[in-house]
Amino acid sequence: MVGLTAVSGAGISLTSGCGSLLGKQRTNALVFVSDGGEYQAAQRDSWITPFSRSRPDLNVVEDVPKSYARLQAMVSSENVMWDLMTATGDFGYGVDRDYLVDFAGRDLPLGQLHPEYVGESRVGHAVFSNVLAYRTDLLGGKTPQGWADFFDLDRFPGRRGLRNFSAGAVMEIALIADGVDPHDLYPLDYKRAFAKLDTIKDHTVFWTSGAQSAQLISDGEVSMTQIWNGRVYNLQKQGAPIAIQWNQQFPQADALVVPRGANVDYAMDLARYILAPENNAKLSQYIPYGPTNRESLSLVEPAMRDHLPTSYMDLSIAFDNIWLNQNRDEVDSRWQSWVRAA
């Protein structure tokens, strides 16, 4: 294993590469898995460390990185070494739900959460968003009002940035820009989406990482870009002339999932702690992700609220994750064919 970290006071000494050692620590052990980096550090400070202190009976361990394929392999081999994992996108909305434990009847505050982020076997714990960011110094004083303006190269000159990822909202953005009603996005009209994307393809830089998207607009290589809101927040703190148009944002929830065969009771204890109103608000102190618990937003510092997607939910457009889960391969195949086309 890579990156195992003991959190509890009792602690567990684990060596990289010794998955079997972790397996031997299953009694009174809880393993939390996320993405690493600043994000997992924020999760640690907000939730994992204080939970661990409140439960001295548990050895709480972190692992990185999360992996859907590895989770499925663990369940299939009945050698589950993870207890609570984060999941993004459409994982857990289709047949992959068979690898997960349901959350119903576990005394979690599900009724307090934004309902669009509550599934049978995945529950959103933090919200980030795909937003339109623009350089305030490169658009002649004009402010883009939505994705239609993103595609208007005459009124809003400059190159554009889009994520090179089929499930990353790019086709949805194109359809919204072309006038499709948000409620009619699915099934995706591929022909219409790619026809719209063709109009700016030669003026677009396709990014593959959050760092790249931030660098593109920070350097002024693009005047507008699709980007994760947290990346804009970091640039704004540095004084960059960059703003967000929250209208027509595509928010996503990072969710909690519990593999079948995990230490379910311990995993649910941690999930319950994370989703409690006072705790769910804490992550926003460290990173501009919004709480999924609707009672938590008022507990976030006022200065941070303006930077959170959950402050603009009335301006958001929702993904149909069930449809995307069922059609993931076709969506990806069509996207890759379009990207490769001259």
C-alpha cells in the first residue's frame, strides 16, 4: 500500500507495500481513503483527527489514493481493507452499487442533506463545481453571463480552456450554450454537442489537470476557462484578476461509500460524524468546498460563503449520474473520437 498514515493516539505502524499487515489490523480498525494532497489534509484536520480523538477505542488509518477498481477487487476477493472511501462522478449509481453497502437505516442525517447528493449507497459530503472563470482584464470590461458567452468569440475574444474528459461536463456545457434546457440535457445529443464544440475547437486548450487549468488562466493564455471553483479561489487569494460566473455552474458532490465486507459499523460512525451539521461545515474552513448538510452553510465563516458552490445552488445545473453511469463507455468513446479528429 502507498501512503498509509496512522491517525489515532494508539496508532498503527504500517510499512509501504505491506497490504497484509493492514489486513491483520482489522480488529478495532477503521481505514479512510481519499485523494491525498491538500484535500485529504483538509479532511484530516476537519474530520479524521477529531473523530479519532473522540474514539480512542479505534485505530484510525488513512490511505491514498482512492481507486474504484481496487475497491471492486477487494470486495470480489473478500479481502476488504478499506472501510470508508470517497467517490466522485457516477460511481455507485449503477451495477457498481453491488460492491457497496447501503446507507439506509444507519442513523445518518440524510434528511438534512441536499437530496440530489443522497443515493442508496453513496452520500455526498462536500460539493465542488465546474464553473466558468474569466479574466477581468482581457474582456474589455464585459462580463460573461453563462456558457453561451463562453462560445461567443466575437463579443468575448481570447482562447478558451476546457477539460479533456468525457464525463467532465464538456458536452453538457456545449448543449447549454446551444440553448438546450437544463432539464432536457439527457440523453446527451452528441451530434448537437460536437457541432457546438466545433465552433471553438481551434481556439481551445484542453486541460487534463486542475493545476493546468489554473496555470492557463493565471498566465492569460486563455481569457475564459471551465475550471473547478477551488482553483479559482487559490488564484484570487494571490491577487489574480480572475472572477467566477456562478450562473449555470455544474456542481458535483464528493461522496462517501462503504465497501461490502468493510468494518461497516465503524465506517458509519465516521460517516455520521462527517455529516453532522457542525462537522460538515468545518471542511470549508480549509478548502472552498461546500457542505452537503443544508444546516451547515450558516455555520461557515461569512467570508468563505461567497466562494462555495452551495451558496449558488439556485444557479446550478445537475448531472444525471444514473444515465452517465449506464452510458459511460459510449460517452467516452464519442468524446475521444471527436478530440482526435482533425
